[in-house]
Amino acid sequence: MRNSSKLNKKNLKAYSLLEVMVSLSIITVCTIVMMNFMILSFRLTAVGLGRSLVREELSNVINLIGRDFKNSDLPPVCNFTGTSCDFYVEGLLYRWYLCSNNTKICKDKFDKATGTYVNIYTVASYVLINYFKFEPGFAQLSQTGNTNLILTISAAHSNQTLGINNIVKQASFSVRNYLL
């Protein structure tokens, strides 16, 4: 009888193979659920960061163009399609336009010595431009034209797997007392 009670105590102190397998299965299922949650949260973070980067770059471009319009010596001259605009700042000719197969926004400076335009700014590599256009503003028409321009930009992230392709920024630029 004494030996039988020792066997019972030994059985109570150890785990059976079945108990270990059940415990490992539960831990595995919980780990898989947590991994799926982590992967989803990383994806959402990547999309949020991508959207933020594109928005910030478009805001930067609009601020730079706005500064150039504000400091312009003469009224800006935009082409008939609205995809580029030339203006003078402190006697120098600058051009904002679509470049790189219409996927980037560039700013060029006219070099009088060579008679060519030299690129001085290009939008960041992770931004792809879908739409870029200067349009007459909604201000009251005067006898000779509008007193402001509206710039509309639509962009996407260059990493297509993020699915970011609908970031739109729009700004109105007043050209002081100039009439376009």
C-alpha cells in the first residue's frame, strides 16, 4: 500500500504529454492571433506614414510656389493648359511645371548665360503627381482678368502596395494688384 501512494505522488508532481501538448496548442493559437494583429498594425502604420509624407511634401510645394507668387515682380504667366507657370522674382525667371513624364513637379531657373533652364527643385522621389494645374481664381472678374490663381495638386505614393493615390491639395494665390 505504501508503494502505491508513492506512485500517486509522483504522478501528481509531473505533467503528462497530453497536458503539455494542450498547453503548447493554446500558446500557439494565441501567438498566431497576436502576430496577425501586429502585422495589421504595422500595415496601418505604414499607410498612415506614407499618407503623412505625401501630404507634407505637397504642403511644402504649395508653400514654395506661394512664396514665389508673393515675391513675383510681374504677374505670373501660365501656359494655356495650366501645367506650368513662369514668373520673375528679383529679376530672375523661374518656372514651376510638371516634369519626369508628368509624374513630378519641378522648379527651374533660367540661366541667361546658356539660354537654358536649370532645375533647382524637384518634388521628393516617393511622390507621384497625378494632377497639377494652375487655374483662374474665383475672385470677381475685373475688366482685364482675374486677380488670383488656384493651384490644384493630386498625388500618390510611389509604393503602390500602400494604396495611397488620392492625396489632393489646393491653394489660392493672390497676385497683389496684378491682373492676369
